[in-house]
Amino acid sequence: MTVRFFHTSDWHLGQFFYNHSRHYEHEQFLAWLLEQIKAKQPHALLIAGDIFDVINPSSQAQKQLYQFLADAHNLAPHMQTLMIAGNHDSGYRIEQVEPLLEKYNAKAVGVIRWNQ
């Protein structure tokens, strides 16, 4: 059996570059990624860090992420998604929506907890 997964990182949703919003560029990238998910039907999607550009992202940036997760789930309901916080992300912020993520077959790892 072949296992297919997509690996991506450094989206930096909500980023401003020289006072210019990159929202449109992010929309185009996410639309392209949704097309790839629809065509390839991967088993898993790994988003490895720097999902947002700052630890306190705008509501627009958060909505962009959650809309993507909903759309991706509609296109490939079997696909598992794993998001890992990067140095630009708040690990607590991406983990706080865990009940929502479960509905989209997604999980977030934001904070490392040590078992002693």
C-alpha cells in the first residue's frame, strides 16, 4: 500500500511585508494547495511550523487557517492533518481549538510537555 502525505511549512498567515498585506498571496497559495489535495488525495498533511506570522495573529489570519482546514476536510475527509507550532506561533493558541480540529481529522502540537 502506498502512503501519500504532503509536507508544508512557513505559511506566515497574517504577514505584512513593508506595510503590504500578503492576504491575497496566502489565499492563492491555499487555493492551490486545496487543488493538490483534491487531485492527489493524500493520507496526511503536515504543516510544520510558522503557520501564523506572529504569536497573536489577526482574526482574519485565524479565519483563513480554519477555513482552509474545513475546505481540505471536505475535499479529502480521510486525510489526517497535523500542525506543529513554529517559533512565530503561539503553541497554546494553536492547541486551544483542539475540539474544533478533531471535527476535521486534525491535530495541533504546540507545547511540549515533559513526563517525569
